[in-house]
Amino acid sequence: MTRWVATVALLGATAWYVVAHPPLNLAVGRGSLAACPVVFGDWNGTELSFDDAVIDELKPDDLLVRRYERGGDLVWLCIVYHQHRRYGAHDPRVCYDAQGFLLDPERRVRIADGTPHGLEVNRFTVERAHERRVVYYWWTTDGLTTPDVGAFRQRMALSGALDNRSWGAFVRVEALVERGDAAADSAASDFASRVARALPRVFAQAERRGVATQ
């Protein structure tokens, strides 16, 4: 009887601790990405999470994963942020291949980011079973936003060598294909454009708080 009471008490204490101290979601942008908007126009975001194993593999200094919806459109946003890593980068095609997706050839498209010529980003599609997605991605660092991982790494290395500090972010936008690739491309392009316009302000706020420079 005493053992039973002790077991019940221990289980109760464990349950109370879990409720009072829920697991920390490491993918909600707690540092440099904290200012990333939850709402982009008529796109409304919901926080998601990554497995601990994935986070350990990426080794980010900050991470943001959200699902955004606009009517019947659905997109996912992932931003992986690194500090003080001269060659930090992330290859999304490797991740999709490891998850069993079939990848279509990659090409580059241009989105409206508020600059005269727009922003060139990478674009490809992935498919698995009855699921198909359009993927846009690019990298950004101090003074450079680019689809070219080589140029990104060179700028990171130069910043690290000259200033003894650097920061960089990988940005990925996925759109679920439900009404054909053209509709998914339209959704991905619209949302990616909003993100590209907002990120300079996000990182500027991080700089002012000293997050990106420490």
C-alpha cells in the first residue's frame, strides 16, 4: 500500500511538473528571429517545432518554423540563423532526399522584394506519395541576399575575417500543391516576397538589440 501511494504521488508530481514546465519549443525564433511577423498581410502564422535531432544537426543560433494560411493556401516558413560561422549554410535538397521525396530539377525565379530588379531565389518541386510542394529558398547575410551558396559563404568568410564576427540565415518557403503548380507558385511567390521585404527590418532590430553582434 505504501509503495502504491508513493508511486501515485510520484506520477502526480511528474504530471504537475510537465504542466508547469512544458517542453521548450526551440523553433519559435527566440533570439534574432523574434521580430519575424506572425502575420504577413492576409497570411496568418502558427508556430511549429523541429525534432531535437534535427536541431542538433543544424546547430543554429536561432530557428524559426511556422505554417501560414491564407484562405485555402498553405505555406511553411523555415529560417535557420547562425552567428560567427564563416561558412555556415544549409542545403535543403539533401533534407528532402533523406525524407524520401522525389526532387524535380532546380531553377531560379525572381520575386518582388522592393528593389528595382527583385530578388533571384532558387525554386524546385518535391513529391512523395500524394503530397507535392513547391520550394523557394535563398541565403542572406550582412549586405547580401542571394540564391548562390558560394557567394553567401564568401561574404560570411570576409565578414568574419575583417570584423571577427559574422551572421547568416537560410530562408525556405514551401507551398502545398493542391490546385496545380501554378497556383502553388503564385502563393509561394507572394509569401516569399513579403518575407524578403520584412527580413532586413528583423535583422536590423536584432543588430540594435545586440543579438546579431555579440
